Amino acid sequence: MNEIPNEPSLEERFSFGKNWEKFINDNFSEERISGSLKAFTEFTKLETLNGLSVIDVGCGSGLHSLVFSRMNAKSLYSFDFDPKSVAITQSLKKYSDLNSWEVRQASILDEELMQSLGKFDFVYSWGVLHHTGSVWKAITNTCELVNPKGQLFIALYSRDVQPKADYWLKIKKRYVSSSAPVKFFMELRYLIRYQLIPSVISFNFKSLKKRSSRARGMDLMTDVRDWLGGWPMEFVYDQEVINYVEAKGFKLKKISTGEACTEFLFDKI
């Protein structure tokens, strides 16, 4: 993998790959796959990827890449900066019949490599680009991967979050540099303050159950560690993203807000 100037090293980052490895080892199931598929099809309204070339930018757990392979993608390219994520994604290929699925370690900031990949019909990057240390360059390079008339599906942490973004940036820096016991108590505090108490106050225990289980096929504790530890990190305003991407020849098709990550679906025009 080419070295990118000013890109945070693995040692400086939260261990996303380790977190995803634990998630797959502890939670992988057909139910998780179904949850991921359901969330994807409900948002995109795509029932199949038949005949489409697909790239998963920052494949993480590999779960969503596996879903794309089962949606009959013509070809699939999955990559991640973290070698543990690459390894865990590679391990999921045995659950797929897609022969044209390539998994490798790479950085979206590696402009030369990205240009060498060519263009794809469907470009996907969920909760990744804001962790690169250079979010706007990452968005630019991701946009460049989209074929004419293709689609771009990205999810980014919104600056319209409460508490404010600066508060969470301090929390993330502290979490990454803390010992295991301190991390445990930070996780417990987060669960009580931001998950349990709001559910008790609103008597909405269904909401807590939903967050704790199957949204996008994910897992509550995996998401908590990812949220608290996700460093490096840059928050972006939703409208800022729309303006930036549309200026590159796209048209917003759908947006979903209200969670920490805002989902955007763009058509290349």
C-alpha cells in the first residue's frame, strides 16, 4: 500500500479492524446478513445488483460486502485501511458464490491507486470517510470512482449532532488513549446516559431493543466502541456534503437523517 503524506498511522487510530473482528467472531449469522440486506434495500430500493460492478470503500466487518455479493453483483471490490478488516472480510468470501470478489488493503486517500481501479456502477462507503484524517479528499476520491449514470451511497457523521461535535472529539481522543478499565467505564457511562436513560424517560424500550440488536445487521456494543473510539474523526454538515458532491456532477436522490450518521444516496448525472 502506498504511503500517504499526513495520513494517521494504524498506531494513531482506533482499532476499527479489531472491533469488527470481534463483531464477526461473536455475532456473525444469517440473521445479521438479513438485517444488513433489509436496511440496504429499504434505503436504496434496489432488490438486486445484477449486472453492476460494486466497490465497498472501507469494508470494515465485510458484512455489507457479503450482502452485495449475494445480491448478484457482477463484480465486487472491497478494501480497507486496517489489515484486520481486510482479513475478516476475506474470511467471509467462503459464504459467497461470487468469484469476481477481490479484497485488499488500501487507503481511499491513495489517489494513484484509486485512479488505477477504474469506475464502478455502485460505490458504497458507510461511516468511513470521516475517519481518514482528510474527509473532503476522501469524498473527492470516492466520487471519482463512480461510473457515468452510476450511484454513490455514503454515510457520514453529521455536525448537527447533540452534544456538539467538539465534545465528542474530546471523548474519542480520551477513549483511544485510555487503559482497558477506563474504556469499560466510558462505555458503561455512555450506555446509561445515552441509551438506557432516554428509553426509561420516554418509556420507549422498543427503541432500546432496536438499537441493541439488528439495525443494519450491527450490534450495540460494537457500535458503542466504534462511536467512542472512532479516531481520527471529522464531522460534516449535511448540506455541506450535498453541495460538495452535487458540484462534482451528482444529484441527491435520497437522504436519511436523525442518527449520528447521515445517509446520502446520489445519482451520477
